[in-house]
Amino acid sequence: MHVTEKLTRPLTEAKYLNADNADRYRSIMRIFYENYEKLRYWMYQEEVYAQMTADPYFADYRMEQCQQDLAMLTEWKNLNTIQDTRRVSSIEEFKNKKFRYQMSEYSVEIERLVIRLENLFVEGASLEPTLLERIRLNVERFPKMSGEDPNTVYAWWNDLNNDFIRLNQNYQDYIRDLNSVKAEEMMRTKEFLVFKDKLVEYLRNFIKGLQKNVGVIEETLRLLEPELLKHVLDKVNDYEMSIPRMDVEVSREMIEEKTTGRFESIRNWFVAGEGRENEAGRLFDATNEIIRRITRYAAQLSEKNALGANRREEYRKVAEIFLRCKDMDEAHRMSAMVFGLERPFHLSAEADRETDSMNQSVYDEPAAELTLRPRVRTYREKTGRTSIRDTAQEKAQARRQAVEQMKQDWKRIGELERGGRIDFSDLPVIEPRVRGILLKWLSDALEDGDYAARTGDGRNFALDMTQADERCVVRCEDGNFTMPKISIVFQDRYGEL
């Protein structure tokens, strides 16, 4: 925080919202604001009085009260005044000082805030996946903006910032509403079950938008070249400096600080740093936690409804069935059918199931076999005698195959070596097995304090970490991955088998 005179001075322009006779002051300011929206910036006292008395609430409002209220609002700097000399026809009229009134800049913004607060619960907040898509498209246009004129760059920059501000504010307001006490109370009511599925689907669609766009935005911002970024932001700053401003002195440093701060806010929202999770990740976790809480509350409500259900009709139906039994023996069989056996015997077997589906019936699975053994201490199972089999030939064959595979791996890795180095940023498309060997070498070297290790064939190597803060993309047959720009530097020749 930087303490300035604007920050420490009292904000007298907001007094009319909470002062005595606030109903009159706020009504007058609303009249000025509505006329301001219609491009009528100046008003006379008679015009204000006429619009005030047009409402029955101010039927007893007097002209003297209107003059006093306008004077007080002028003193609080809510209104600017200028003496109107165009209609003066005598010295007496000039002495009475007929004024025209205009809203100040602070008052316009205060009224906008008040109107937004009045409609806060009507407008509400939302999670819009389309904002993420628009931000992704605008971020991907960063390289293109370096060749555009400042007007186009400034319009693109405003669109990107407006979408980001809407996304940030909307998600915070929406998550706050879902975590409020009112939402907790609502989730415990039966009415919540009606739109539970719709709310969960809405949140899941937003999560899909996060998963689809955030990764692309993060990768684009991470790989953005500093020279390109500076060139684009300089165009934005140039356009800002070219805008003529009345009674305001703006320095180049202030504009550059504002522009850089906005870009850093966007970058920190999508890009994770060292030991710090980005805001998109926290939003993802918060949304998933809300879905889990909604599901848990819905399950509790369902269980409560099931426990409190009226079973009277069911009991009446069971009683009618028992009355239709011919004798006691049939009633016993009916009791076993309805309530279960009185003293049942159970046989259980611990068999591996073919599926974990809860919808799979036991009758659809193969029968399990259970071997019954005598429950006496002297029982011993018979064991069959087997001879020792010579597996030397299989072991030799397996060894030859392993050695041949190692030779092929060393040959492939040798083809990747250039001047005793393997540069990950300059690799061709590699096989998954070769990738596993290279990453194993990296892991062994990173565990050493000197970043040095030895390969399986006896070669000593060390890691070149001078460009580790940069990123490179390694292309593989089964996909690509991003890693630090590291090189493996060998220190001797290949060993011999």
C-alpha cells in the first residue's frame, strides 16, 4: 500500500447516504443521475423541485427545503454550481444568484455503486465457461498483437482485462454464495433435492471449461517471450499516454505500473509459481468440494426421508396376505418369505469377483467353490512330490535377450548424443523406453549434490543446469511433455560388455 493524500482525506461525498434527511438527499441525487444518463448534465432548482414533488412521497416538500438541500449537497461536493447570468434582467436578479447544478465525478460513481448494491441480489453471480474460452483466445493472440497498431492492441487489451475482471469477480461472488450460511440452511431442506442435479451439472460444466482452457492459457503465458510481452505492453502504454485528460496529470511510470500489474494479476491467476498454487487450481478444488458437499447433503436428506416414510400401508398389505394363509404351516412359510428365516445357516466363500459393479447380481456371477476340511488338529493335507527342474537354459536365454535389448537401447541413445551431450530441447521424436532411460539418468543425477551420476553401462555424466529456468518440449511417440531445459554431458566413452 502506498499512502497518498487521496487515501487519507475524508470522503465527504458519501455523507448524503447516511445523514439526516437522507431520503431527500438520495432522491435529489437519483434525479441528477437519471438526467446525467440522458446527457442532461445541468439542472435548475425549479426543475429539481418539480421532479421531487411529482412523487406523492414528497407532496409536502417546499421550495425552501429544496434550496437548503441543494446547498448542503454542494457543500459536501456532490454538486458543482455555476451562476446563470443569461436570464438576468435586473440587478436584483443578479444579486439573488440563480444557479445551475451538476453532479461531480465522485457522485456519479457513488450512485452507480448504490444502484449496483440495490440490484445485488437480483443480478447475482454466475460461473461462465465462455469467459474462460474468450480469455484463452485473447491470450493466444499475444504474438499477433506485436504487429498491430496501438488502437487495435488497446481494444484487445481492454477486452482481455474486462473478461478477466468479470471471471474473477463472478467466481468469488458465486462461491461465496454457495458457502454462505443461507446456502447451508437451504441444502438441509427437502426443496434442495429438486434442483440438486441441475446445480451439480452446472458446476461440472464449469469444471470442464476449466480443464479445457486453463492448461492452454497457462502454457501460453509461461512460454511468452519477455521481448514480445514488453513490445505489446509498450503499445498499450503509448495509447494510454495519447489520450487527452482534463485536470489530471498522468505520468508514464504510473501507466506502466498499472499495465504491468494487470498482466501480473492475469498471469498469477493462471500460472502456478514455486511453492504457490494458482487461483485456477484453488477454484477447481473449491468447486469439487462444493459438489461433494451437495452430494453428501442430498444423501442425508434421502436417508432421512426413507427413515421417516409411512409404512402403514405396507404393514396392512402384509397382514392381508397372512389372513389368506390356509393353515399355520403356510403362515410359517410366508413369515420366512417376508421376515426371513428364524435361524438360518450361511455358507461363505472368499472368491475374487469379476466386477465391482453394485448393479451386478450374484446370480450373474459364476459359482464359487468351497472346500470343506476336517476340523481336527491331526489333519494334514497330502503333498505331491515334485522333482527339481533344470532352468539353466531358460535363464541363459533370458540373459541373452536382456543383453541384446541393452545393446539396442545404448545404440538408440548413442544416436541422440551430439558432441558428448544429450540436449533435451534438441531431441527428435523418441520411444517410450528411451525416454524412461533418460529420465532415470536425470533422477539419479538430481539426487546427487553435484548433479553427477553413472549410467548402467559405466559412463560418468553430469547435468548442465545453466538453462534450467527455461522450458522445452520433449516429443515422444505416445505424447509430448514440458520440462526444464537440461543437458546431459558425458565425461568418458562407452564401456564394453
